[in-house]
Amino acid sequence: MIILCKIMQQKKTPLPDSLLKIKKELKKKMKSPNVISDLTAEEQALIEKIKGITSFLNKNNVTRTKAYLDFYHRFPEIHWAFLGHMVSRNGGWNMTDLKGSFLSRLMTKREASAFFTFLERGNWLIFQDAFPQFLLYEESQKCGKNLFHLLPHFHISTFMEVIWNHFLQEKDPYTLMMALVINEQNYLEERVLKNPAFIKNVFNTFEFVLQEFLSMNHILFPFTEKGKIKLVGQTLDHFQSLHERILLGKRLYAVLCRDQERFIAVKKWADENPHTGSRKDYWPHLFNDVNEGVPGTLLKPSIRSCQLTKGSSKIYSPMLAFAWKNRIHEPAEIGDWFNDWKVVYYLAEDNENVDGEIKNDYCKTLERLELAATTKKTISLRDA
């Protein structure tokens, strides 16, 4: 596995004792994978209850994003729930960008629909894998016993059973957070990133938009400081690299959680600004969820350093509810990605200094998007 070679080359120091225990348990799992046991009537009822709640909350990006935050309020020791909430907000903004002022001029309706399907499928898959784990944790806390032997009944990786058992004993929030990042990115790898339909209809087709214009590679964390909205975050340059996406998770956590004052500010902003999918949620001075433009008129350059020039209309950024209808999904493909214990090396915490500066890059991206939209009404990346 190339990605494991990369991470092992970066780790010169031995694993701490806590990770050595995880390594030992992961090796055991590789030798004797889980056997799905018979269920008691009570366990069967619990599984059906969790599946029902997960399905109900997995309607669209807005319901998922809110569910992550609600869970974090109940269990703040599960740091990934808040990180997942903030990243899911960005997923929603990417979805509505497809119907906004710029990309609607750069992509055909068919292209935009294909890209939305890709974003929506990934968002849906992560939730239907992660949220049953959260609900099992909640039930375990309520009844005072470990229920994670039920994970195989949700087709969740054996890797996570080892990690949750470790968390219940050690209460180590960073290891759990990083394990969830590893799990969800590996889970997506086969089902989305290596899916032949997405390779054909998204990655090959939209390479130009992905690399040069589409702001989906910017993950933004807004917060208020001295009465002004600030942005921090990270940029992902190699979206199709599993290794880079996992390392991005580490950096995002560092940006979000290492500075406690900033973390409190981001959480306060999230609590006070319900997610709608519109970028107006964080920058109402620049975006509006109502289209101020006149249909059929030419788009004129209006953005300078993330400010509108005098007399310019705001950038249209619709709410998700008005941009896309809910999708009905095919069941998730069954299969466990875990096949090499060396993934444990990703769990080691490092002290990389990540400042989170992103506003300048994001502003430049908006200016490039606007320039493209003003110079060419539609960039057709395939035969429509």
C-alpha cells in the first residue's frame, strides 16, 4: 500500500504505548475477522431503531449537518462530530455553488447534476457510516455497557470496533477523531473515488473546473472576532489522493481545535448560524440567497479582495432547499476497507504548525471564477 509507505516514512519515532495496544488489536482482527453473531430481540430492536434514525436524518446535506452538531452538543467528547459538522457545511456550499452565479454559467445543467450526484453520494455515504457509530455510543452511555460488538450489523469496518473499544477505556478524543477521518476516507475511496461512473462523469469531465476554479478544495471555518467575520481553513490540492485527504483531516483538526479561543468562536458561530447551504450564512456582504441579477444580462466583474464594487449585485448563492431536490440513494456497497494494521501510523499525533490562513486564496478563487464566468458563458467540458 503506497499511502502506508508514505506515512511510515514520515514517522521516525516509535509508537506510544496506547497506539501499540491498538496495533496489537488490529493484528488480531486481521487474523480472525468478526463473525456476525446472533442477536437478541432487544439488540435487533436497537439496530432497527438506529437504522431508522439514521435514515430519517440522512435526507439531505442540511439535515445531516444539523444532526452532527446536535450530537456534538450531547457528547462534546466526540470531537469528530463537530469537525464533521463544519466540513459538511462546506459540502453544502459546494452543492449550491453549482446553481450559483458563476458555475451555472460555466457548466451545463447535465454537468452540474452529475457533479451534485458525486457530492451528495459522498455526503450521504459518510453519514450512513458514521452516525450509527455515534448512536451506538449514545446507547452504550445510556445503558452503561459496551455495544460496539453490534458494529458488523451496520457493515462498519472492524477497524472502528477496535478504536471504539479503545476509546471507551482510554477516553482519548484525538485518536478517535483521527480514526474516524481514516475510516471515512477509506470508506469513500472504493465507493466514490474509484467508482467507474464518477471517474467517467466527474473526475475526467470536470478536471478543469476541479483544479482551476471550483472552490470545493477550500474548507472554510467562519467565526466572529471583534464584530467581524473571519475565515480559517485549509486547501486540498489533490482530492483524489487518499493519503492527502487523511493528512488534510489532521490539519483541519489542528486549525479547529488547537487554538481553544478560536474553537470556542467557531462553535459559537455555528450555534448562532443554522446551516442553509447558502454562502450567505457566513458572508452576507458578498452573497445573497436571492438572485439579484437580471436573467439574460451579461455578468460584469464586481469582486475585489472579497468586496463588491460600488453598485454591483451580490453573488447568488441559493439555499440547498431551493437548489436541489432530495435524492433517493441506492444502498451502500458492502465491504470492509481494513486490510493492513499499518494504518495505525496515521493515528500518531504530530505538532505541525498549521495557521489556517485561507482568506487570500479563497478570494483569488472567487475572482478567477468570476473572470471565467464573465468571459465565457458556458465552458462545455463534454458534449451536452
